[in-house]
Amino acid sequence: MIFTIHNKIERNSIVLALGIILVSAVGGLVEIAPLFTIDDTVESDPDMRVYTPLELAGRNIYIREGCYSCHSQMIRTLKDEVDRYGPYSRAVESQYDHPMLWGSKRTGPDLARIGEKYSDLWHTRHLNNPRDVVPQSIMPAYSWLLKNDLNTRDLRGNLKAMSRVGVPYKDSMINLANRDAIAQASPSSGDVAGLIERYGQATSVRVFDGDPQRVTEMDAVVAYLQILGRLTEVAHSDTSVKFDSKENVASAEGS
Amino acid sequence: MTFPERALATRITLLMLGIGLIMAFAGHDIGFRLQGAVVVAATLATLVVLFLIRTQPEPSPQELTYYYDAPIKAGIYLSLIWAVLGMFVGVWVALLLAYPELTFDYAWSSLGRLRPVHTSGVIFGFGGNALIATSFHVVQRTSRTRLPDQLSPWFVLLGFNLFCLVAATGYLLGITQSKEYAEPEWYADIWLVIVWVTYLVLYLRTLARRQEPHIYVANWYYLAFILVVAVLHIINNLAVPVSLLGSKSYSLFAGVQDAMTQWWYGHNAVAFFLTAGFLGMLYYYLPKRAERPIYSYRMSIISFWGITFMYMWAGSHHLHYTALPQWVQTLGVTFSVMLIVPSWGSAGNALLTLNGAWHKVRDDATLRFMMVAAVFYGISTFEGSFMAIRPVNSLSHYTDWTIGHVHAGVLGWVSFIVFGTFYSLVPWIWHRQRMYSLFLIEVHFWLAISGTIIYLIAMWNAGITQGIMWRTYNESGTLTYSFLESFVAMHPYYVARAFGGFLFLIGAVLAFYNIVMTVRHMPIEREVNKDIPVGLMPVQSGEATA
């Protein structure tokens, strides 16, 4: 009888503690461990880009300001979401996101495919004071982004830490991180050719915040927002999922 | 504390002061330096207290046979301070969503930085301190023995509050890992591990000294809370710091694995911090206050192991229709639905315990707090299972319904059980006949329940409206509403939510006032103290460890 056994368990604190550990460990082991070993958990894309140092700096500011608490970056496999935001998000798209920023709440809209949908000028004005461009907006004004010079000094260490957790940054990328960040936002003065060689032709090199004299935090955030959804083309080329005309939910063929 | 304990406490504090000074002067970024300054300030304050008590006599062997209640008293005060602070920030954040200009153009007061101050302030500051304080009380009484030493409970309590303080000030400076409910950076996380292991060892040592053959149900829950939170915290926070002298780190996991780990953590922070721990509270204080035995011992066993096993599978319901593989989502929803059984087992067990004491529920607002807590526990666990079902989740996810659901749990369940517990516990451990004002408890009860209901109805309406507006198509097959139209529609609900939260905050302020007045103005009961351990074994003064 189970209650007789329990009568013994509840007389011994160590047995009780071990029992709790064992019983609670099962769920996590079954659900999480296989995600690291089953190959088709994440699609493979040899052309998947890594964030440039400037984009990574922008991403860190996005985290610093808590943007993720109001904006998701995960388009679900629902017809209305695909119609509103674009192709639903694939696992590979956040493969190099340490941590992921999928979010849990849409006080504002999803940003997974916001890249290049609006101009740099729109983003700069919107971040500086959202109500200048969207009068009904309830987003906070991030006016300090234009005032603060971007701290590029630590970017080398940041890329190094990212490579330690598994992002394929090459030594040249790590060593030149600080210069590459400046070059991407001030193309007239930096080594743009080297930057393109390291990060690929698709890299956006331009003055993001409208001020060619300085590299500000605004440059970094706008560069990051403009790359969202554009690190890989997988979501646009893969057509294995169709939406039933009556159902809101996607039905996957095969998987 | 004994003299050797005071000496050890001083050495530990000096060590922490040294670490704080290194952070403050050698830190690579301004945020890390200011975090160091917070550590320095906190340790200096502790050193001042240690200096002031240096000449106080050691506790007599007689005193060392009684229960050790001083850290419990401090824990209750700290919990109330965090409650008022955390709820105040909560109302502020709620107002920001209705009136965005209330950031006053400061970086620290923008919504993204204030929000974790609210969530950590109430969950860890208010809830965590209440759990630590009550666990010290429950484990001593149900084991009929004193805590094994005087230093470790203080180390756990003050160390935990240092963690909360570093976390909250860090958010204002923009220091965050961005993992919800696990925002503090790597150095705060490591410190919490040290504190938490001490807590576990202290708890097990107390249980080992017990004068009762059985370990009471409440302790199972507190033990599960301590153990599982440790496992969750360590795994979800695995990260590589950029520098040992800087605040920034990068999570070891990325993308889909990181999402699953995060919500395995996030959902079980709800399960083992906000549920298991508070069920421990419920299982001790509700029967004590009602003066009725627990209705069913067997139901307690089934519920306990059911919750411990099943919750750990449920986290993936936060990731329905995402890039997480389908099989994990299916497992998540299956266990989420099954969870209703142990959850309602616990809620039912609590309510059936009140049979024969319902007249007390009517007359005693304190017991009514606990009864309402059990009811809201039942409501919010049902709602949770319901929202985990995929089609429901497709509507509710990303909307304010989620916020409403969380607050059904944390206002209706967690806060109600804490306030009911505090109103019982304060007169007991301060040896007062009763609380200072029974009328204020009654006022608090009605403020809290109206605040909760206004909050929940506002968020349910907001969430369902949002969900429907986002998916409505017009006849030509295009989406009817822009995103902008959907959040403009939220304004009245956001105002109502802030008002509901404000009522709840006023209630918490009244509780604070009432408890302070009880301690300061109610006469001490002179009758023979029956609240003493059965063993009366003196603690050996050299036994202290930290």
C-alpha cells in the first residue's frame, strides 16, 4: 500500500529530499535534453549570418531597456500572425540568440520581421519620442539613445564571450570588433571593405541615426532592428506549411 | 547570537565588504561599480549593527532552549517593506501603460526597467521573505525544536535580501539577463546559490533535530520549494560572463533550447516558488487558525507528489505554435491539463478543512483571507490548465489575459495567504493577545478583494478583446484591425487595472501599519508561555556554521 511506504518516507528527511529531486527531474530531462541531440530541432542553414558587433551592441541595449517585456520576436504558426507579421519564425533564426528574445507579451507588435520595413529615420524619430510619429503610442521615449555615444570598447570581449557559448565568430571578427562597429555606422571613415569581407555582402553599412559625426546608441539599436528577420532566408523559401482556408492553424506536411 | 557566531558573522561581512569594494573600484562598467557600491552600503550597515550588539550578553542556556523567533520577526518586516515597494512600482508601471509620460524622461524610470523591479520586488522581496520567515516558524513548531544555530538563519535572510537589493538596483541601471523572473546577472545568481545552499542545510539540520517521528506536510512543501528552486535557478542561469569585473554575461543556451529552459524555469518558479512554498504556509496556518485538523492526510500525499512530478512537464505550454518541436508542446499541454487533479486536491483539502469552522470564516477576517486564498488557488489553477490548451492559448497568448491569470494567482492566492498568515503569526510570536485593529483587517480584506476583482475583470476583458481583434478578418479576407487599433482599445482597461492595483496597495499599507502598531502598542501576554519546544535541548554554542 502506497500510504504505508509513504509512512516511512516522511520519517526520513534525506529520503524525502532525494525523492523530491528524482520525481521533479523527470519532466525536464525528457523535454529538454533531447532538444540538444535531435538534429531536426533546428533547421540547418549554412548561410545563417551572425550579428555584426554593432548589431550585437544594439541587441544588448534592447535587452538593457527591457524592450522584450512588450515586444515578442516569435511569429506563431497561425494564419492571422503570418498575415500580419510575415512568415512564421523558424528555430534557426534564433540559433545564435544567447539568450533568445521570443518574449511573452505583445503590448506592442511583434518585431521578428521588422527589419527594413521602416526607414532608419522613422526608427530614430520613433525611438526618440514614439508620439512624434504615432500619436496614440504608449511606448516610452528613449531620448537618451541619441545622446549617448556607443560604448564600443567592450565589444571585443562581448564577441569573445559569444564565441565561448558557441557562436561561430572568427578570430579576426573578435579582434576587430571595436573598429567594425564604428565602420558600420560611419562608412566614410572606417574599413568598410574589411567589414563586408568578414560579415558578408548583406551587411547594412550606413549612418543609422542621421548623424555622421558620432556613433551613438541609436545607431546600434536601429542597426539591430533593421537586421531582425534578415539573418537567414529560410523562413521565406521553405513552403512546407500550408494554411487551411477555414482553420487558423497551420498544418505541417511531413514533420 | 553567541560570541563565536558574532565573530564569524563579522568575518563573513568583512569578506563581502571586500568583494563589494573590488566591484566598486575595479569594475569595468559603471553599472557593475554601482552594484559594488550597493554591496558596500549593505555590508557596512550590517557591520554597524554587529558593532552595536557586540557588548550584549550571550543568550543564556535557558534562552537557547526556546524557539528562535528573532529572524522570523525581521523577515516579516522585510516582507512588508518589499510588499509596499513592489506594489507601488506595480501601480506605477500600470499607470505608465495608460499615461506613458510618467517616466519623466529618465532612463531608470522607463517601463522596461521598472517592470522587473515590480515583479522581483513582489515575488522575491515580498513572497520570498514571507516564505523564509514562515518556514523558520513552521519547521521549528512542527519539529518541536529550535533552529540549530543563530547565525545561519540571519545569513539566509539578510543574504537573500542583499540578492533582492542588488537585483532591483541592477534593473534600474539596465543590468538584466532578460530572462523573465531570472533577470539578475551572473554575480547575483552565484550569491543566491550560496545563500540557498545554506538555507537547505539549515532546513535539513533542523529537521534532523526534530522531536516528532513524522515530518509534517507543510515541511514537504517547503523542502520541495527550496530544493527545486535551487535546481531551476542553477540550470536556467548558466552563462559565460564577458569579464569577471563586468556585469554582462551571455546565456549558455540559445534559441529554441534557451526558450524551453527558460519556460521550464519560468513555469516552475510559479510551481515551486509561488505554489509549493505557499502551500506549505497554507497547510500549517489554515488548520491552526481554524483549529481544525487537515481534512485528508492521503489527499495531501497525492497532491504533493502530483504537483512535484507533473509541474515540471508543463513549461512548454508557454511556447505553443512557436519554433519549439510539436512533441514537446503536446507533452506540455497533457501534463498541464492533468495538473488540475493535484491542484484541486490541495485547494479542496484546504476548504474541506474549514468544515465545522465556517462560522469563524464569517467572523474572522484573518481566516477569511486564507479561505479566499484557497478559492483563488482553485480558480487560477483551473484557469492555468484551461489556458494551456492549444486553441485557447492561440487566443490568450501574448495578450493581457496572461497578466490577468498571473495576478489571479499572486494577488488572490499568494498575497491572501500571506496576509492571513501574518495576521495570525504576528500576535503569536510577539506574544500579543491579538492584532492592534481587527477593524483594519476587515477593511484590508475588502480593499484587497475588490482590488483583485477589478484587476482581473479588466485584464480578462483586455486580453480577450486583444486576442479577438488580432485574429478578426473582414469579408474580403484581410485583417480587420491594425495593431494600433487593438492597443488603443486597451486604454480603459489599463486605467481600471491601475485602480484595482491601487486598492490592493492601500490594503498592504494598512497591513504594515497594523502590524507595526501591534508590536508597539499591544500589551504582552503574561500568561504561561506554552509555545516552547518539547525537547528543551540546549544548542551547543560552537555548532554555528554559515
